Amino acid sequence: MVNLLDFDLDALAAYCEQLGEKRFRAIQLFRWVHQRGAADFGQMTDLARSLREKLAHRARVGALPVIGQHASGDGVIKWLFDVGDGNAVEAVFIPEGERGTLCVSSQAGCAMACRFCATGHQGFSRNLTTGEIVAQLWFAEHFLRRHLGRAERVISNVVMMGMGEPLQNYTALVPALHTMLSDHGYGISRRRLTVSTSGVVPMMQRLAQDCPVALAVSLHAPDDALRDELVPLNRKYPIDTLLAACTGYLARAPRDFITFEYCMLDGVNDAPEHARALIDLLARHARAGLRAKFNLIPFNPFPASGLRRSGAARVAAFARMLGEAGIVTTVRRSRGDDIDAACGQLAGDVRDRTRVHQRLARRHPVALPSAGAL
């Protein structure tokens, strides 16, 4: 049976055509599934009985089984979803005033193996399907409406910042984004739908053409030598190549800046010398048209990382240097720490197919470069 969560509106219209139905039936069905959260075709009373009977025998709304739900003292909720074959992924809801943000996973595990990320230390099992990506939003939105007693939309922002590198699952990602953006689906604006990437340059260029949404880039270092150690993908797409791709993305982006994520690691990338190197790097690329916003992220430690969180004073001094240089800079307030739902902590359960532990064991400890190297 086909999973209707795998279809964006165009794909659902094509499926309905196969069933001998008009496009307006696809719109009605899409609204029932995504706007109303219906999984029972019998509830869809404005659909023709004949269509409901066809769907009952050929299709389903494939929700993910919920293995666990944890609520933080600060209002954050984390869900663990079973995606089969011993794998589970996590999604996190972060309320803040009138805004509700859902952090969504795109893969079971991650092959990027970034030093500071708990998911990367678990290895990689497989890509999620479009339906498995959308199912996280489908469940969270309609659970929260019931839980909060609200009829209107609860989730206003979606960030593809959960488990996995979204741009390495491009074929499944783009239809999921279309469903999130659709006015007949969740109606998330392009400015409020963010894809986070460690820098898969060719897919960034494709995303700009296929479905330009807000972009967040995991930078974490001001030079190639250090970023090679923290974000191994940098060896394939070095910083200058990455920032040139970011500049190109802005031509079609819904925002006039790229957000750069920078995880603050004690004694590794948080010295004044690193801040000055970042300022010089961005000034050079600004001449080509790059506009940037920096999001400094306090590191959330986990045992296998061997890294420590930068002190608050160190983070504040770093932010002040960037700000004084004219770079818009924020310090992310860590949320959900008590349920391991903060940035970089999502891990779930993964049947690693990449032997990540052997690869990590061969790495050298990250050393702070000397001031002269910067």
C-alpha cells in the first residue's frame, strides 16, 4: 500500500489521476491528511464514497510508531520514532512565545562524523523516506493541537537540524519541503523553513534552483586546518568553496543572509585569534556579496566527544568581537538539556553501517592552533 505521506501535492495529484480522479480531489485529500491530521479515510466525508473505498484498499497514512516522549522543564518536548530495522530517530519541539519550532531528522544516523555531534558518533544506517520525514511534523502538529487544546496551527517554524545531513538525502528531502510549504499542507513560509547543512556544495546549488528555503551552514572554524578536524566534509569542500556557494545561494534565498552555526568548543575554536580570523574571512567574502548572521552555540557535551563547552565569558567575548566588526551575532540559548534534546545531542538508536567507531578511534585529538597559524 502506498503511504500518502510520501507524496507532495503534485505527486498526490498524479496518484489520484491513476485512480481516475480529478486534481481537486487530491487537494481535498491533502488537506484532510495534513491540515486535519486524518488517517482514517472514512472520516473524509467530502470525498466521494468510491474514492474512499479505493483508498481504503490501496493507500494508508503511514505514521511512525512513537517509542518515547520526554518533556523538559523549559517546555521542550522530544519524541523518539521507530523507523524499523533497529533504528529510531528523534524530533524536538521548542516553544518560544508565539513561535513553535520543530527540529526534524532526515536520516537514521549521520555519515558526516563531526567531532561535536552525538549523532555523528553513532554512525549511519540509512536515509529516511519522504514519508518518514513528513510523519514527524504530521504527528507533532496534531499531537500538540490536542495536547494544548488549540484548533489553529501550533508549529510555525521547521528546522531540518535533527539527525542526519539533509542534503545527503536530497531526493526525499525536497518533496517533504514542498509538503511543509504548501498552503494546502502546513503553510510554513520559506523564511521559516530552514535546512541545515555541513556544506554539501553541489546539493546547496541544486536546492537554490529546486526549493530555495532558509539555509543554515555548520561552519565551526575560521580556517581549513581546524575545520578539516571538526567537520571532515571540509576536506572535499573547503571553506572558500563553501562560502562562494553560500554567496550564490543568496540570489534565490528567501532571506538576505546565510546563518552560520558555530559550536563553541573550549580551547579549540573560541580564542580571540579565531574571532579575528572569522572577521577577516567574512570581510573577504562580503566583497563578493556574502551577507552572514552568526549563531554561536554552546557545546552540549557527551562522553565520547572528548570536548568541553566554552565558558560563558569566553562566548560573550567572542560574540562581542564579531558584533563590533559589524557581524550580526546571537548566542543560542540552550534548551532541552535535561532530556538530551539540545543542539548536537540528538542520537536516537542507529544500526551503524559505516564503522564509525573504528574511524573515530583513528583520529588525532583536536589541538588548538597557534596564533601564528591563524
